Amino acid sequence: MSDARTPAQIEADIARRRQDLAVTLDEIGVRVHPKTIMGDAKAKAASAVDRTAGRAYVSANRMVTNVRGQLVTEDGAPRMERIVPVALVVVGLVGLLAVSSRGGGGGKGKGCKRRR
């Protein structure tokens, strides 16, 4: 069997390889185009945000379910022995925040200057 090719076969092979190289160069050009790079970066960022938001939702949902399990019986009745102390703590914290936001700073406000 002979490996001899005719000039026409060689020219056809060269033309086919040129076409393959042109397609490859076009693909590379698309991949490195700034719009493509930005689109890929945006897609990756959106995917990361979606994953993070999904994880946060699952965590929050799990936490709410756990808290609900502590404050409600399996049949849905409220557990007053647990709800009342939690409510008192919340009211106390809100009261502390209200008092501290009124500026009850004890003489450290703008109108109180120390004289020497």
C-alpha cells in the first residue's frame, strides 16, 4: 500500500485544515470576547447568589421550624410556659432600646458641657 497522495488530495487536505482552524479561531474569539467574559462572570455571580440565598432560606426555615417546635406542641397548641418568658424578654429588650434611644445618656449630651 502506498502513502503517495496526489497534489489535488494534498490541496483538499490543506483547505479542510484551514477551514478547521478558522472555526477554532472563531470559537476562541467568542470565548475571549469581553461580552462573553462578562456574561460568564455575571452568570457565575448569579449562581453563587442563588446558592447562598437558597442556603440562607433553608437555614432560616430550619431555625423557624425548631423555634416553632419549642413554642407549639405537636398538635398545634401553644406552650404558654415557654411563650410567656420569651415574650417578657422581647418586651424587656424593646424597652431597653426605647430608653437608650431617647438619649438618657446621663449628662453626656450636647447641652451639658463640663466647666473647669
